[in-house]
Amino acid sequence: MKRIVLATFGSYGDLNPYIAIGVALRHLGAEVCVVAPEPYRGDILRHGLEFIPTRPEVDVEDTGLIGSVMNPWAGAEFLTRKLLMPALRESYEDLFAACEGADFLLSHVLVLAAPIVAEQKRIPWATAFLQPMVLFSAYDMPVIPPLTGLRYLRSLGPRFNKAVLRLLFTLSAHWGQPVHQLRRDLGLPPGPNPLFDAYRSPFGNLALFAEVYASAQPDWPVQTELCGFPFLDEDLGGTALQPETDEFTRAGARPVVFTLGSAAVRIAHEFIRRVIEISGRLRERAIIVIGEQASERDLHPTKDVLLVPSLPYFEVFPRASVIVHSGGIGTTAHALRAGVPQIIVPFAHDQFDNADRIARLHCGINAGSRRISSTRLTKCIQRAITDTSYMSAAENIADRITTDGAQRAAKHLLSIC
């Protein structure tokens, strides 16, 4: 029996694909261990997978921390230099211990110790790319905050775009100094840039999104397998669809669904207030996800607005008229699968690139940023509802979204173990 370690870090959107792949691997006879932050222990054990916690320890209730990570301009630097790098050695120790007896390691790009552990343990490994942006293709120039204007350089061609990307990674190379120091301390030779080249495995890699969303490019890492989205069809904590929500979606016209995923929702109280006001102004039925910690006492929705702590996207999205969200890859994938127009209000990181891709596919609207005015967001929603071309494009793409991404990924991993 093969023992495979899956290592991830981040929000639920970064966790769920690994759980889905872990479940698929277990069904194929593999022994699976998921290495993730402690708050996800219950989610992993509930699926019958082995769990080992990893550092850095993160307080998911710390809105100050989440606000810094989700800063559109400095979030990437804060995440890397202030959160991940100070705990690099602890992360290495946790993963090294978890990989005892392992036959294979699959890691997230934020698990910076993964290539070093694989090298030390002499086991094959791969990186799972959850979103196209982190592949940084010069042939498909991503939208990288804060330099979101880079998307306008696509027309200049891959040679120019490659030079720009290399310049960006050269300027930020000093962020990875702790990784180089750890390698020296372990007696390993100098490695490549840990924020770009190091996580590109020579054994193979997984692109965990649909080809219709982003097709393979000539400069992707060698032996990258395009598997499709690995859907995990459940709400947070495995909570079932609530009867009140089920009844609301069936009691009238399709509602507009507003959701900000599991991270941004914790720091978006004022945005949620604005959304409630917009819903009343639109005179559209709406479901608004306010998060597990939010209180409805300070919010005053109309009778046509339902406030919920969370939603099982796979059940509710197909019943929506429009889905307004922050552009996390998990939410984006479920919305594409549902065949419903999207409006993306990006907060940080890959969300800007995801918003741009949805706009290019014409199955939704890129609202620009969370600073969008209420007037403009209202007009975006009205346009998505009244312009039937968005729904047509969304339905066409949904027909091309497969639901077996986790199974395909699991089979590929076992083939290269």
C-alpha cells in the first residue's frame, strides 16, 4: 500500500481540494496523511484521513492577521515574510516527521519546506497548482496584485512578459533568504528561487482546474497534468443544506447569491452592510453569506433577503440568478460548474486573476476591487441579470466542466509514485 502525504496551507479553498484528492486516493487503496494547520483537524479526520498539524499556528479568529494577509497591495509580502518564513524551520520539522515512510509527497505552493523535505527523504514529489496564476506563464500573463495593469502587456508577447516576470521575481528574491539559509544549515547545495522555481517538481505536477478555464501553456513545468477542479461537495464542517435556505430558494424567483468565501468574509462587515442595502435597492431576492462569527442583530435585511452563516455551494449555486463573490478559486469553480453568471469583487492574491479570466470568458463581470461603489456594483448586477449573453456563456462553459478532477488527480499521482 502506497503512503502519500498531502501538505497544504491557507484557507478552506486551499484545503478542500486536498481532502477531495485524499478521499479519492484512499478509495484507490492508498494510505493518506494530510498535513495542514490545526484548525482543520476535524475536517480532515471526518473524511477518514490521517491528520498531522503543521506550523505556523494561525488564529482563524484574528481579523487583524486576516486583514494583513488579504491586503490587496501588501498581502503577498506579509504572508511570505511575516507568517511563513518565521516558521519555516518548524514547518520543515513537522513535514519531515509526517513523511516518515512516505512514498510520495504532494504539496501546496505555500508549503515552502516541501521540496527540501522531499530532497532529504529522497522521495518523489509534486506540486498542486490550484489556480492558473501561480504558474506565472509568460504565454498567459497573469494579473498580479498590486501590479494588476500587467494584464495589458499580454499583447507584447511571451518574450517581453517572461522578462517582466523574471524581473518581479528577482526583485522579491530576498523574501526567500530563510529557505536558502535552511538549505545551508542542512548541508544541501544552493537551490533555485523558492518563490518561483523551487516548487516546480521534476517528477510531475498537477494543474487542478478545467482546461476551459486555463489551457496548458508551453512554459508550464515539465510533466504537468491538467486534471480539472477537484470538487469537495459539502459546506463548512459538513453541514447539510438548512431547511430555511432550501425553502427560500424554492419559494420564488432565483435569488442573487452574495458570498466572500471563508477568509474575506471575516473582514468585510461594512461590505456586507452595503450588499444588504444594494439588495433592497435592486428589489431582487438575495441570499447573503455573512460568516460563522457575524451577528444578524446589527443587520437589517428586507423580507426578500436571507442571511446565512455559510452555504453548500454545490447545492445552492445552481438555483441562483447571479453569484457575487470575491474570486477565490474554489468559489469560482463551483460557480462555473453551476452555469450561472458571476460578478467578482476581488480582495487579494489570485482573486484579481480569477476575476479577469471570468470576464474574458464572458460568463461574468470583473467588478475591479472591493472598493467598488454601491452604484457601480448595483449596475453590474443589473447587467448580469438582464444581458442574457452572460447566462448563455455560463451555461456553455458549465457543459465543459467535469466533476472527476479529484479522481483524475489521484490516478495520476499513483501512476508516478
